[in-house]
Amino acid sequence: RSEWGRACANLAKIVVGQLEQLASRAKSGGKGCAATLATLTPSLPPSVAHESTIVDAGSLRTEGERGFLIYRGGEGTVYAINMALEDGSWKVGALAGIPLS
């Protein structure tokens, strides 16, 4: 839904920092996490965009403040994505999951 500010709020601080650093190096200069995500995200056909929002969480495996989420995407592929515990909440630690199947 292009709710980039909301997406940034769910990202781990390290990922937000990396996006902000990338934005600061762009010719247009530091527009922050939300603007950078909007720029990096291609326009997708509605059916593909909808599929990318489907996450069927299987398990969150944790050790201390680190973990990874195992989930199934809309097309049925199983993925893992890094997670980080920050201020009592689990945040997404990467921009994309790694396919496991």
C-alpha cells in the first residue's frame, strides 16, 4: 500500500540506518528511510503487489536479541528473514527474505 513510514517503523535500526546512509549518498541527498524505500520499490502489477504482502509466519527462532522468522510467502515459497529485538519488540532485520525452498 506504499505505507513507507509504517514499513520503516517495522525495520531494525541497523536497516533504517543503512537506508538513510544510502539516501545521503544519492544526488538528491538524504530523504530518509520512507523516501528511499519508495524509490527502491518498483511499480508492480496489482496482483504481484498483493502477493508480496502475504506472510504466513511459521516460527520465530530466537537467541538473545537476534532471531529469524521462517514464513511462507503468497506464492508458497518458504523464506527466512533476520529479526532483531529492539525496545521489547521484534523488528525486521533485512529488506528481503532468503528463499529456503
